[in-house]
Amino acid sequence: MKATKSAGTNYRGVVACAALAVVALVIGVTAVIADDGVLGLVAAVVGAAAAGVGALVDVQRTRAEDSLWEARAQARHLRRELDAAEAALAEEQAIADARGDDLPPGTNTDDWELDPVSGLLRERHLPVVLQQVVAAARRKVQPVAVVFWELDGLDGAARDAREQALTALGAVAWRTLRESDAVFRLGDVVAVGVLVDTAEPGALIVAERLRDALRTSAVGGSLTVSAGIACYPTHALDAAELVSRAGRALELARREGHERDHIAVAEQPA
């Protein structure tokens, strides 16, 4: 509506400018023929008026172009926001599909790569992935960390309660860890993180960050986790021993923390 009104105003301004220019020309020619100075002055005044109208039209045209560019920029910005929102929605839907939300009864998820309850990678993939990560770390002379997180106080809980807690842990884990890391479900209440290019100090930060994120989540008031950490090559030189030492560190954390919200690092090998 504004663009149409501006276009109409510009059109009338151009017509007025042209009309004044024609009038100034006629008066100027008449002044020359009649050798009349007053008419010459009138022609000059009319010409100046035409120039003023032309300048006004040019200003309005410039403003209209600026408004048009601003509107296009806003449209592109809104398009990017809409695309980002659609991408986020698609990602959330993909995660929900992977976790098995609203699955028909009797759906078989045994062959899925992701556990439908937690959204974490299945335990059967842990040995292969960890062996590959350790082998790559050995070639590049980089550290690797394995972190066990176990939900506290759910040993005797009902299955639904354990699954809800594990779902919350899985969501927090994927949001907390990097894209290069991997997180696996182990048993009913345990998640295992494989952190590439991460030494003991970094693993401690990640373990604590996940615990803090879980505390601030929707179920944070009722869930805590204990954590055990082991690192290559500090605590072990192969994948199997790395998992074993991280598991023993988790047992130590639960024992020293009275089975609640504690972190322990594997002991140095003799």
C-alpha cells in the first residue's frame, strides 16, 4: 500500500515538474521575443520551481528505493529464520523417530543403530568404535577419554522410571558432547562417552558439564549421576582395558560418593 502510494506521488511530481519546465520554456521564449525582462525573471522563477519539484521527486524516489531494499533484507532475514526453525523441527523429529516416540505397538527396534529409549548408540557398537578411535589416536599421538555415567538411586526403580531417566540422560549427553564424540547405552542406567582428543582434565570438565546440565533439565531435581573416567594412554593402552578401568573408576565413584553424584578417575597402572 505504501509502495503504491509512493509510486503515485512520484508520478504526480514528475508531471508537475514537466509542466513547470514547459511553462518556464514558453515564458522564456516569449520574454526573448518581446525583449521583456520581467517575463525573463518569471521564467527563471518557474524554472527554479521545476528544479525544486524535480529534487523533491528524486528524494522521494531514493527513499522508496531504500525502503524497498530494507524490505527485501527483512524478507531474507525472515526466510533464514524460517529455514532454521524448519531444520530444528526436522532434527527434533528425527531424534524422536530414533528414540521410538509414538511407535506402533509391537514395533521391532532390535536392528536400529540408536536405542529407541535413550537415543544413544547401542552397546554393540562400542567395541568397534572405541577400537577405531584408539587406533587413530595411536597414529596421531592424541589422547582418548572414556567416561561412564550411571544414574543414581534407580537400582530398584520401576522400568518406566528407569527409561524416563535414561531418556533425559541421553538428551543431555547429546547436547553436551561434541559432534566428534560418541555416547552409548550400557545396560539399564549407564551411558558411556568416547571423547576423542581429550585428556584427563578435559574429561573431568565434560563429566561435570553433563552433571550440571542434568541438574538444570526438567528432571534435574530428582536425578543425579556418578561418573568414572579412564584415558588413553595415561591409564590404558588398548580399548578393552580402557573400558575396564573406566568401569572400575565408576565403582570407586559410587563407593566414595555413597552411590550418589560423584566423579572418580582411574588409578594409574602399576
